[in-house]
Amino acid sequence: MRVLAATVVLAGCGYQSGSFESPVRQFSGSLVTVDCLDIAIDRRSDLPDGHAVVSYTFGNRCDHPVLVDLSQVAVLGRDSEGKSFELAAYDPRHEIEALRIDGRAVGGEAIAYESEQSPQQICIDAGGITHAPTVAWLCIGSRPLLTEVP
Amino acid sequence: MKMRSALVVAGAMAVAPMIGHADDFEESVCCVSTDDHSPCLAEKTDVVGYRECPGYGTWGNNLRDTYVFLDVGVTMRHYAWRGDVKGAARSSSPVSSTEGAADEAFLFDERVGFLLTRGLYTAIDFELGDVSDARPTNPSAHAIVVDGLVSLGLRGGLGPFVLRGELAGGVMAASSTTRDLPTEAMFEARGRADLWLSPWVTIGAAAGASLIRQGDWLAGLYLGFHTWSFGGDRW
């Protein structure tokens, strides 16, 4: 009976909506919910080549698959004077594409962004990840802050 | 005892197919091309564009492939006894025995299936087990039974349950030191009810009866493992 129970546990319980927890993924950084997706967005240390790195971790709150599109997300950088500029994902192999994540599943990616100047703050429209009609800007600087982008 | 040991073995066998959901196991499979499943080497970074392996989007890989399920469990088969079968085995004719005896078999059952279209699936069954000999002259004799079937069925979700109905056909062979049991055909109708324990795991029960041999029936319990959450029933 213990073998049976262990098997069931090992085979995996689904992601629990709003929990931002998973045994296989750590949801770190700023948390936001967009439609069926619970998303954690965190800024990591910049790479030696100067690219800023943002990690996305997401869990599907719904029982059905949903879209996760990190290729079309609007990402802005801000310099120390508050000036905004666009950041482009570093994707030399053109890998980043829109995919569906299964119901109750979790996933994550870390993406580097290139720009001519190092951003003090990075703002991301999390709503774009699911192609949601509403915007959900999340700004991450030295510490995560939720702000409105002017 | 047979049932308990069968469940334990079935559980152990079931650990293997923890397949496909999200990126739970992305560290052990990979690669840049979805057709290339060579092992990943450890890399210094997991940042897209800087890592070679695994490729982007392993968390979506399971939905790129066809929905597949694996059922592992135990089945009890009841064979209506057809008299002394030496040389003739069981015939495909209705039961001729007047003694009312029957053979009981406990079998480990493993089946792999996939969707043909929404709601229609096919599966391949493999069963192996032990059948007791109910002949009055030899009540302690046993035989090893193995069978393989191909089934075609319809499925539908009903709340936390999945209901399935299917037809299965195949062959069965048996080996015994005391009795000659040649290969024979099987054709049966079965019903199944599965309960979702998690998005990728079900526990289920099956019952069915032969369509070509009167009095033969089966009942089974099994665990099911699915590559799509809820088998894609909640899309």
C-alpha cells in the first residue's frame, strides 16, 4: 500500500491555483496572475556580456492547456533618469515561440535581454504572456516593485 | 495474497512511466531538436540562447505529442470450464461441461493506448499470470497464461471520472505440466471507469465478458498514467 501511495505522489499532483509553489520549480520574484496563469518574474544578475536576465516561472491554474508566449512580451528598460527604452530578447537560435502548457502544469524559462545601456529597472507586460486583452505591467529593479508604466 | 502482490508489482512498474507532464523531468530528457533525445550534459547556465540543452519550451513538449496512456494493474479472468480439454483445449462453442467448474486466472495487466480522434482510442494489452485448474481430479494444478489483445474504444469525461467502453480481440496461450492448453482466440466487450487522482494519474476498474465464449468474464483494477492532464477531456 505504501508503494502504491508513493507511486501516486511521485507521479505528481497538479499545480494548485494561487499557490505559486511546485516541487519542481521555484516561484521567485514578483508574482502576478493573468487569466489561467500564475506567473513569477524575477531579475537575475546581469550576464558578463551585459545582458540583463529575467526568469519566468509559471503554473497553469486551469485544467486545460493555455498559451505561454514569451516571444511577444513587451519588455522595457529604464535608466537611472527614468527614461524608457525597449529590450529585445536574446534569441540567436530563434527558439522562443508561443507554446501551450498543459493544465495544472508548471514551467519556466530564463531569458536574456539586450540593450545598448544597462537598465536600472525592467518593466514587463505580463498580460502579453497569455495574449490577455488587459495589460499587467510588472517592474523589477533593485527590488521588485509593481508600478504603472507611463 | 495474489491480489496484494500484484498491486505492489503494478505500483513498482508504474513508477517508470512518469512521462510527459510539464517540465518535471526535463532535466533527464532533452534536446535542442525535439527529434533528438540524446542526454543533456550539465551546463553552466539555463538562460535561453546560452544553453544548448535542453531546448526552449520543454514544459510544452507533452502537448506536442499524441496523447498516450499506460494502465498497469491486475485482472482476474474467469474461464467457464469446458470439460477435459486435453488435446482439444477450450472450444469456441458454449460451455459444455455439466460440472459447473471454472478456471480462475490472476494476471498482471499492462496496456498502452493513444487517441485516434477525440473520444476514440486504441490500446494494446499484455497480460501474464497464473490460472488455477478447476478439474476435480487435479484441484491444485496451475498453468501460466499469457495473452495479448488490441482494443478499440470510446471514452468520455464525467466530472472526476472517465468512462470507457471498448471491444478487444487477441489471442491467449497457456502452459501447464499437466494439461495441454493451446493458443485460442479472444474477443470481448469491456467497460472501464477511471477516477482522476491527479491530472496525470487515474485509478480505475474494468469489467467485461467474452463475446465468443459463454461464461467467460473478467474484472480488473489498475493505475493509469497519462501524458496529457485529464487526458485532454477538459479542453
